[in-house]
Amino acid sequence: MNFVEELTWRGMVHDITPGTDDQLKKEMTSAYVGIDPTADSLHIGHLVSVMMLKHFQIAGHKPIALVGGATGMIGDPSGKSAERNFLDEKTLRHNEMCLKKQLSRFLDFDSDANNAAELVNNYDWMKGFSFLDFIRDIGKHITVNYMMSKDSVKKRLGEETKAGLSFTEFTYQLVQGTDFLHLYREMNCKVQMGGSDQWGNITTGTELIRRKVGGDAYALTCPLITKADGGKFGKTESGNVWLDPKLTTPYKFYQFWLNVSDADAEKYIKIFTLLGREQIDLLVKEQEDSPHQRPLQKRLAEEVTCMVHSQEEYHKAVEASQILFGRATTENLASLDRETFLSVFEGVPTHQVERSMFGAGVLIVDLLATETTIFPSKGDLRRTIKGNGLSLNKAKLSDQDYQVTESDLINGSYLLIQKGKKSYFVIEAI
């Protein structure tokens, strides 16, 4: 596989330095991507650069994931309007461990292959630098004029804000350049990859290597991912879409990809999956012929959910989707774990009642018309039951004298009430 050709047809190349493709054709090469360690989970905004590393390894080259422990303490001005909060070392080490675990789902760290992936933390070599060492060994090789020419610096200096650009942030590109120099010397790493907003920082590294040791180093960036409507990719009303299932459930994760637009699905399936060009072309043709079937979104959601979580979690997410949007049974509902249940019914009106009333059993009419306000009156509820319009936990209820007990509670805590075809309510026993 030709790495540059592969990324190019997938729409994953924005800028590339001359000679990069020749270097990769010549020999197995190491390349690195920097990852921000300010959280203990990756989010889907990281996935583009992670997929670049994955394709790099598939092409026979050696991927290096650099956790920016030192740079995470400084803050990158690229695309930011304010400095980030500094992190202590204990937090950084915890985040590093968590990120490696997630990256292991994409990259082979453990085999004895020559191109096995490696994870490094720039705090390990930057923590010993004194200020005098830094300005003597690094600072003298890069002029202020060169640093000022970077778009990330010019943008922040041009902003009419009180915050401005701190000296700490101004030096960021030198620190990142030092990483590249260190990896070039210690691990023979000749390529740095990242998002297009990192081009200035990355090329500072190639320039530092050229001036300091006379070596050839290369850069490759991918476009920043956007949505067709101009919105920010990876953001929802509730915030980032995380890879950690405790932060974003597999169901919500699956739903994010399932609900992207047709235009975005055609773009994302090239970037976020390993499907080949012929497979994707067939899916695009299917989408054109039967857009209501949404084959692109379904396959995209399947591929990414399986890769990030597992095939089992993917099937659970599909099953959970059927509960609201398809034909589901009481057994389907009962099979949901608590987190998935709450994800599926997030935003559905919820009523809390005392758990004790389920011990001896409570009449359905009392529960729905007296203990809660799901029905305005018992008469209205009885008419709905008579008209076959009430479901308890996805099962039609025809007995107006039905006693609801603890055995009806899903996960020992919840009841799902459905009035008509589309009106859902949740009752939580507390």
C-alpha cells in the first residue's frame, strides 16, 4: 500500500512537504502524531490523526504516538482563543495510561514486528531542560522573525483582546520542534503528521532539524474535519463525543454516526473506516439509488462503533435503536444495561415514585393517574387501555386492574410507559 496515495483518495492530505512520498517509498519510516493529554479519553476529533497512524502502520511503517505531557503544560495557540489550564504530573501520567489503552484498539503496540507502534511522552525528555539549556541549544537556531510568520501566532497577535499571546504560548512551536528533533535523533523519526492547523508548528520542527543537525525531515497534515452545514465536527449539544464508554455510551456513539448527513457520510466513511475504494463506491451508489435506506450511515456507524468499542456493543446499540424507532419486545428492553437504557430515553419525561409502593403492588390506574401525571384522569387512562393504546415495557396492557410490582422494574429501577405510538414516559423507583 502506498501511504500517500491511500490518504490522498480518502481526502486526508492537506499539506505535504516535498520528498515525503519518496522517503516512504525508500524504506520503513517512523512518523509521529502528537496527542493532547488534557483528558483521560480521546474524543472523535482525535480519530483523524489516529487513523493516519493506523494507515501508516498498515503500509508497513512505524507509528509513534506522542502524548504531549510537556506541551500540555504550556498550551498551543493554534486555533485557541485562550490558554489552557496546566496539568500536574500525576494527572498527566493517568491520562497517558488511559490514552494508550484506547490507542491499542487501533495500533499494534505489542507484537515483535519492526513496525510495532510506540507511545512516548515528551515530558520525559523536556522535564530535564533548564531555561538556559533551552535558549542556548534550541532558541538560537530559530529566529523571532520565523516564529512571527506562523499563522497561529499572527492570528492571536491580531486579536483585539486583553488576553493577547503569552510568552509561554509563543514558545510552543519551539517546544514542539524540540520533540521532533529528539525523536529524529533518538528514534530515527523522520515524519510528523497532524491536522492542518499544526502545519506551522510541524514545519518549525523540520526547520530546526535542518539547521541543528543538517537532517531531512518531513511533514504531512490532513484537513480539519468540518460538517457539510458548517458546524463543528464531533460536537453535540451535550459536548464532545468521547471514545470512553463511561463518557459517551456506545449507543450514543453509534447514534452520532448514524445521524450524520448524506454528504458527511460519504466523506466520513473514507476517513474513519478501513473500507476500500470499491466497497465505498458501491455504498455511494446504493445511497443514490435508495437514500431512504441510508446504507452509508449504517455502514459508517457499524464500522466505527465496532472499531472503537466492539461488535457486541455495536449489536447492543442497534437493538437499543429498535426500541424507539422499530419493533422491539419486552425482552429487548430488559436486555439493556442501565447506561444504555438512560441513553435511549434521555430527554423522555421522567417521573419518580417511592420504591416501597411496588412491594405490595400498585394498580396501573393509580400509578399513572394519581402517583404521576402521565394521564390527567383514571377515566382517560381506562379509555386508552380499552382502545389498546397503552404499553408497559413494550407490552400492550389490556387489564385495567393490573398490579405493577418490583418484577416489572427494568434493571430494578425503571418502567417504560408508551401512550399511543410515539409518546414515551419513564417512571423511576427511588
